[in-house]
Amino acid sequence: MAKAKHYVFDNQNEQVWIYCPGCKTHHAFTTKHPTFAPWQWNGSEQNPTFSPSMLVNKMDPESRCHSFVRDGKIQFLDDCFHGLKNQTVELPEIED
């Protein structure tokens, strides 16, 4: 199974989803949108890389998750709320 799932909603909107083992939920990277495309993606569902970092719940330190996804690994930064902060781990496989 893959570590990321690519969704094409129409010819103008695309997202790539991963499962975050720190938050224990999914995070979505918007890779195509008619007015913005904040993340670049290497096109790999097996070993995804996204740029720039993903910052979830920026204004809420109690649930903030900040990470880089590179070559199928997720690097959690020091401003994460969960126990995986400051660690780099393999992305888990994502179910369809």
C-alpha cells in the first residue's frame, strides 16, 4: 500500500492525503487549486515529498502539528503538541 493518496476532484483541484502518526488523523496537502497551490509534491504515493512544511492548527498550541514530509518520512518540528515532536518517522501506509 501507499503512504499517500492522491485525489483529483476536477481539473482544477487536487489534494494528496497522508496519515499523521502524531495527530492520529489525516492531513491534506492541496497541490492544485485555481487560486493557490501552496504545496509542491514529487508525484510519489510510495515515498512522498512536499514543500513547504505543513502547519496544522497554527493558532492553537494545544493541538498544533508542524512537519516536513520528505521521501516517505515525516519530520516533526519542536512546536508540535504530541509526543513525536523533534522526531523523524516513516509515514504509515494509508488505506483507500
